[in-house]
Amino acid sequence: MTDHSNILKASFHTLGCKLNFSETSAIATQLARRGIMRASAEDTPDIVVVNTCSVTEVADKKGRSLIRRLRSRWPDATLVVTGCYAQLKPQEVAGIEGVDMVLGNDEKLKIDRFLNEWEKDRRNRVEVHDYLDIREFQGACERGDRTRYWLKVQDGCDYFCTYCTIPFARGRSRSGSIASLVEDARKAAYAGGKEIVLTGVNVGCFGKDTGEDFLELLKRLDDVEGIVRYRISSIEPNLLTEDIIRWMAEESRAFMPSFHIPLQSGSDEVLRLMNRRYRTDLFSDRINMIRSIIPHAFIGVDIIVGARGETDEEWEKSYCYAKSLPVSRFHVFPYSERPGTKALGIDHQVSQEEKHARVGMLTKLSDQKLREFSRGYFGTCRPVLWEHPDSHEEGVMYGHTDNYLRVRAKASPSLYNTITPALLSSFYNADPETLQAIIE
Ligand code: SF4
């Protein structure tokens, strides 16, 4: 920490998932309580916090280069590295020149205590618990980008998919209590929040450790006055039950018609090799149920491409299956080998070149699906939450419809964080993922 005569400032840098982003905000809030303010772009921070991701090799690499960049930019700041990369490879992170403190995922939200100790002895430290000892749920409900709040309802995972290191990075599944999460939502509403996204590693596992029920959580959150939109960041298909879908369709006030569901492969054999808890028949069942009772729902689907075992034949099956799905878009991820995972024992490997070609095919398919889905709403009116003004063009606002279509319209900035009906007219030329709208 460079300057003790002034207020200390911290800058925060996050890689990876929504959960990480919500936890970074929780760290910032914790430091603010201690009088350490968030550094602005012009400030020289006294503390730099890097919240890393380790979902792929590329994520680790990005983490390393970000740490190095930040260290050379601010040579005198206290540099704290946390997150999944820090949890999984603490010594590697500690070995990067200039890293002062490495905190595991369990220590992340105890940064306050470690900074106190650092102030006393200025001793570099690596504070990382073994993942088997990570048991405590540490909540986070924070304003994310713009108008949304991220409410962490669950952490960790018990599934052990063969390609995934998350259970080793975040520990076993654990949940917040319904009472405390409802209280967090109330506070967010009191602070002006309109939309809350429920985050976690395996959100649908909520309550398995506490005996509480996920649908009950949704119902209680739905009753919180002031919050007009909820979304679930992502939910495993086997945990998205018919009861949940029906409740969202028929009774919910504020849970929006948008879903994000991981498929990971459209080949049953690859799903088996991945140790996923469902097969394509169950996945189709859930998608068809959503489409039949919430026809206008946005359905985003994650797929990993080029996993071990994805032979040409299995890829063909996977692609055809993906093509047949009545979904709105795919989020395509090239498979990445992770040291220590069971997947490394699977024989067939897909070459980088082939993986690249498959990613291209699915991305193209996703673009088609999105255009097709979006086009279906031309000429219709939908409620839009206005989230931010255009940074270049005055009098233009951006937002999302209830069913997660991104729109832009000529609008006054005073509409920020309000919901108005808007007539969707066409694709926006400069960005085909955005629709032009007219406020009625
Ligand atoms: S469900 Fe599977 S892929 Fe998702 S976090 Fe758990 S182990 Fe990883």
C-alpha cells in the first residue's frame, strides 16, 4: 500500500463467470466498509485484486498475463490474486513475480482479515484451503453490470463431470438459506434494483445440503416487492423440473421467460463419457415442455465442441441433434484439456484443426437460430428494461425484452432502469444480435 496519508484505493479485475463477478463486487463492498474505496480509471490503486478463472488452459494463461500486466502498471500496489486459478494452482500463482498474496476461493471473502495481517508483517502469503475443506456458504448479492443484481444462491458442485475441475476449485455444493437470500433481494430492491440474476455453480442443486427446496426459493423471491425481473443464470436440464417450468409459466410474477441450459453434447455416447446426468431424450423433453407452455421463451444452450470421444460419427450426431432443437442460441466452447481430469483417460482426441471447424459450424448454426428466433418478434410489442445509453449516439438506449432479446431505441436517458413497451421492428445493421425498437 503506497500512500497511508490518503484514503486507500483498490482496483478489481475479474475473469470468468457471473459468480466470480458477483464475488468481486462483494469483495469491493467488504473493502469499502473498511474505508478502502474503489479506484477510478485515473487513480493509482494501493491494492489490486485479481479474481481469476480456471475453466480452460486459456483462462489460466489470461490470468497470468493479466497479473503481469497489472504488476508492471502499478509496481507499488499490494497485489492479491484469488479465484479458481489461485485455488487450483496456488504455488504457480505465488511464483508469478510481484504477487503478494494468494487467496483460495474459501478465503476470497475473508480478504479483509488477510489484508489486516499483511499490514502488520508485509509477509507474502498463500492462504488456500483444500477443496474438501470448503464447506461454508459465503453469500454475495451485488449490483453487476448496469441495472442487474447478481444474487449468489449456491456454490460448489457434487457432479464431477469428467472434463471439469470446478468441484476441485469450488468444493462441494452448498447453499444460502431462503430467509437470507430473500433478505438480500429486499435490500437490492430497496437500493433501486429491478432485476436479479440467480447465480451459482450448479444452481439447481440449491437446498440439497440444507433441506430447503429450490422451487420454494423461487416462490419466496417472486414475492419480493420492487424486483420486477428474475432470471436463473444457468440450470442443469435434469434439475429443471416440470414443476419449476409450470410454475414459471402459470404462477410466477417476475421470473422471466428465458432459460440458459447446458447440453454440452448432442451425442449420448459423449454425454456418457462426460459423466453428465442426462441424455438427449431428457434434454428434448425439457426443451419441448418449455416451448409448449412458454412458446416465447428465450432458450440459450451451452455446447462443448471437440471433447475427447467426439469421433466424426458422434460429432455428426451431436450437430444433427443441435440443429433439430427449437432453441434460441448456442454458446459454443471448444473443449480444453484440464490436468488431473478423468477425461484425459478417454481415447479419442479431436485435432485442433477439426475442433476449430466444428466450432465454426455450430457458431454458424447458432447465428441462424438467433436470427430465426428474433425475426419471429418483428412487429410485436414487448416490455423492455432500459439498461444503458449508447456511448456514441445521444438519445439512444439499450435494454432487454422479457424474453431476453437485446434492443435499441431512440429514447430519453430518463428511461434508465424503467420498463416500457416497445415495438420490435428489424435487425440493427451494425449488430445483428440487436433489434431496433420503437417506444410506443
Ligand atoms: S455440473 Fe459438471 S460441468 Fe458443471 S460445475 Fe458441476 S462438474 Fe463442472
